[in-house]
Amino acid sequence: MIARFFRLPKTKQFHYKPRYFDERKEALDKRIAQIKAELGVTGDKPGEDKYFRSDYKSNIKGQMKGYFKHAKKQRHASNIRLLIILLVLLALAWYIIYF
């Protein structure tokens, strides 16, 4: 019984199975993208890569502004809702106490 008291639990194990990685294919895809960028190919023609655009610009800044604006509106609406609930409860308590 004393030996069981000092026994440590087994550690949790993590079984990671990596995906197949083809280094030559990755290098080829990178080279193709580089050549397309040099030639200015946009991928609008049939048979070309539709996801490659040389004029792509990230819009993270605009997305974050929109997120914060939306979060601020939600916080404001939540505060107003809380205030209304408190006023209703206070009015109900006042009605119960005095009538």
C-alpha cells in the first residue's frame, strides 16, 4: 500500500504522424510561382492556376478595424441591455415593496 502511494502517474503521450512531404514537388511549385510572377501571369485564362494572383494585397488591417468596430457595437449593446434589465428589476422591486 505504501508503494502505491509513491507511484507516479504515467505521462500523457502524443502520437504525431507527419504528413508526406515531397521536397522536389515543393521546390517545383515554388519555382513555377516565381516564373509566373516574373511573367505577370494572373491565372485568368482557362487551364492556369486560378489561385495565383500577382496583384494580391493583404487586407488584415481593414479586417481588424471592422472586427474592433463590431466588438465595440456589441459591447455597447450589451451595456444598454444590462441597464434596461436593472431598471426593470428595480421598478419591479419598488412595486412589490410599496404596493
